Amino acid sequence: MTYLPNLIKRINSFCNSAESLIKNAQVKRTEYVPQKATKYEGYDPYAEDEGPEELGQEDSEQEDPLYLEIISSLEDFDNKDIADEVLVVAGEYKAALQINGGFDEVLKHISLAKEGIKQVANGPVDSREKQIAENFIRELEINLRKAAHTSVSQQTDAPTAMLAIKKIREDMKQMQAQEEMSGQKSVFEKGKPGQEMSNVTGPRPTVNRNREKYENDILSLTRALDELDLSNNDRKNIPTLISLNKQILNQMDDLRRVEDHLVTIPDDEEAKQKVEVELDKLYKLREQRSKVQIALRDFFQTRQVEAWITMANNTTNPKEKFWYELSAQLAQLRLTRKLNKTPAIDAAKELIHELGEFNSKGDFISKEVPPQRLQELQDKFIEAKKKMISKERYDEIQSKQRAKSHGLVGDIATRRKGKRGGGSP
């Protein structure tokens, strides 16, 4: 996920493009002002201001407060998939308020995001972020329903508004797919040396830290050890993650001490070097934490795949069986290390949503889909899966493109393992 300033700039660009679609429409603005979201239990987004200074106070005052809070909070998420689910509907929400229309369409997508968050949240490792995301989704839904109560005559006409919202959603999805293919590493942790203050001007401040994030993770993971029915081998990563969270908190304290010392002697080279050493230790701990988190998520996602397959095998209803099998495929797609999987995931989610859902009692409810529409959705899913590629294949394509850009022609030699010098043929 990109850094916060880029997120806001790109979403603003998308919203401006949506406004251009309705520039000839006579749109009357309402006096509706959404309320600022409340602080959630176990999480205080106002504890430290993590908003980018480059936006300026004037820009921030013009933005919807809930939207700004969501964007700044998502930047601190470890689970990129949960963040992406909220990010898309937050962008649509911003656009709907901006054009004063398309509220029903965004509410439909919010329902999809609710299910998506449940699917991508993996056990105790994501419990905190799942709760925050669900709270944000509820706030978005409340504000949109209030805005939708304005007179229809004051709103943008439905076809134009739907076109604008569709444009926003497609652009957001395309942005996420492009980031995946570009090889840009997800920001599981802020704090890599040289990046913590890349957007800050003026005197060098203390590194911004969200201690509550790690403290709450320790609490939820400790509870999980008592509540989850797991073998010793399956639960081994949970104590490891708890330990890393504690080490990160201690390292934050160590870093703060050397930074405070540097403030008293800002020109001391030895003090500067100590700060860099402690920063590097913090980054390495965070990197270890990310790896353990990924391993835990893979474990719980694999269990979800197995659960869907079991449910498919236990039903005699062909439509229900097909729906469970598709859900298993979606979970497997999230596990794959292949690139360009975002379009396939989106196509699978769309197909699953149109085929059925669980009701409030947890029973499967089938939906009737016209044969032509069903075929269209299946073809879209199949084609998207065909376009997924391995990291090795992607690197090979990039190497060839770079070679051509430098004037090299002909076949590019493929490196083989087990040969001195990289394994040239």
C-alpha cells in the first residue's frame, strides 16, 4: 500500500475525474456535514498526529473528517487486504459526497466490503485491524444513509452518479493491481531507516510510533493462545509474534533515549551513529514481525480453504457446492505468491456475490443468475486467472524489457540454478 500522501493525492485525482463527468449536470449541494468518527475501544487514532504535513491545514479542513481518519489509519495496517477493502469504499464515499449522488451504489459496495473483510482477516493476528475496519465501515454506512435522505431533486441524476462511482471504483482497483505488478513492497511497517521522516520539514523530530498497536496485539494474541484449539506446532508462531511485539516496544524506548540524547548535542557524530544503529535494530525487528505475521496468515487462510472444501463435500445441493468451491478457490488465490492476482480475486468475489450468500442464521441462500450473465462472470474469472504470472516469469519479462530499452536485441539468456556465476547456458 502506498504512503499516505500518495493515497490522498491519487484518490483526490479520481474524485476530480468523477466531478468532470458531471460538470454539465445541475447539481445542488446540501448542507449535510458528516460527523467525525468516534474513537474505538483499544485504538486511539488521535493519540499522535500521523497526517502528512505537506497537505496543509487548509486542505485538511476541506476534507470530510471521517475520510481523513480512515486514510491515516489504514496507513498503519499490517494486513494490506483489509486496508484495501476499506480504501476502495472510502474513495467511493468521498466521491459520493462530492457529487451528491450514487449513495445506493456505494452502499451496495459497502456490503461487499463487509464480507471481504471477514474473508481476509486471519485469526487473532488480524483481530484488531478487523475491528477497526468494521467500525469504519459502519461509520461510512451511517453517513451515507444520512446523505441519501436529501431530496432526490438535489442529487445528481442516478445514471450519471453511477457512472462516476463506477469510474472511481475501477480506478482504485486498477491502482491496487498496478502496485502489485510494479513489485512495490507493501508497507507492513513504517520506520525503515531514512523513511520515517521523509515527509517532514524543519527540525528533526522523534520518530512517530503507535505503541498501542503493538500493545493491543500482545493482548489479543495472548488471549488467542488460551482460546484457540491448536496443536503445539500450529501455535508456535503466536508466542514468537508476542515476543517480537515486546521487543519492538523495548526497542522504541531504546531509540527514544538515544534520540533525546542527540537533541542535547545535535552535532555529535557518535550520537548520530547511535541513533542510526538503534533505528536499524527497530527496522529489523519489524521485518521479522512481518514475516511471522505472513506465516500466521497463511496458516489461518489454509485452514479456511480446508473448511470450504469440507463444506462443499458435505452438501448435496449443486448450487451450494459450486459456491463453496468458488469460495475455496478465492481463499487459495489469496495464498498464491503469483503476481497480477488482484483482477482474479476481484472477479471471484463478484461471481461469488452474485451466486449466493449466507443469511443472518448462517444458512446458504442461492441467487438466480441469468445463464448469459453467469457465463460472462465465469469467463471473466477464467481470463483473469490466465493472466497471473510467477515472480520468476515477471522478472524475466522485466529483464527483457530493460535489455530492449538499452538497445540490446535477440534472445536474452535465461539464468539456471546450480551454475557458477549465476548459471548462464
